[in-house]
Amino acid sequence: MKHSGSCHCGAIGVDLETDGEPREQVIGACQCSFCRKHNARAFSDPRARVTLTAHEPTELQRYTFGLNTSKQIICRRCGVYVAMILTEDGRAWSVINIDTLDNRALFSQPAKLRDYSSEDRIGRIERRKGQWTPTTLVGWPDS
Ligand SMILES: [Zn+2]
């Protein structure tokens, strides 16, 4: 099943492909301070596929904090937090903000609390490669 979405203005596109039923997917409420401030509802599944498309690359804003192991992707124009991505050796993994999808109402189940604050840098990167969604970045600006 394919689900499409984007930031509010459409500069950054989000496409999710998954075999799972929307209401059976696990939605996470990460307890880090960034996600709490956005009240972000996160989704990742290593068996799914995500494509993130920079339709307007100049509107793509990256933000990083904490252990600096990933980049938060925010639209510069409309302010929507789209996804968190990890890149390494030309590969990418992501957690998407499930509410960027057009049919977000299908994913309205309560989010499960996630607290990763006790992880170290290596442990965090390894977990993400195992649990985040393999991701294709299209039209993505360098660095
Ligand atoms: Zn936007």
C-alpha cells in the first residue's frame, strides 16, 4: 500500500510504501525534547520503503542536536517537521512524521512512548539502521 504526503506547502514530498495495515502500524512518541516540542508521531519499519523528495531543495532545512547522529528535516517555508534521517555510505534510513501523510487519519492509533536517552552514539546508530525505514532521497541538496 502506498501513502503519499508532504510538508504543508509541498516543497518536501513524503511517500511511504508498506504491506502493513495502517491501524496495525506502531506509531512512536519519541520522548526527546525536539519530538516533544513538535508532539511528533513517528513511524519507521525496516520492511517498508520511504521516498523523500525535495521538490524545492532551497526550502529544505536540516537541524541536528544531541549526539548529532541524524538530521531533522524541516521545511523552511511552511515550518513542518517532515522526517529524521540517517545517512551513511550513500544509504539512508528515516523516521517519518506520520502526520505528513495525506491519509494521516488512518494512522490515528495512540502513539507508544519511546525513550532512547540512555543510548550512546554507536548504539544509537546501530539501532536506527535496524529499525528505521530504508529511504531514497530524491533531488536532495548536498551536505
Ligand atoms: Zn513546506
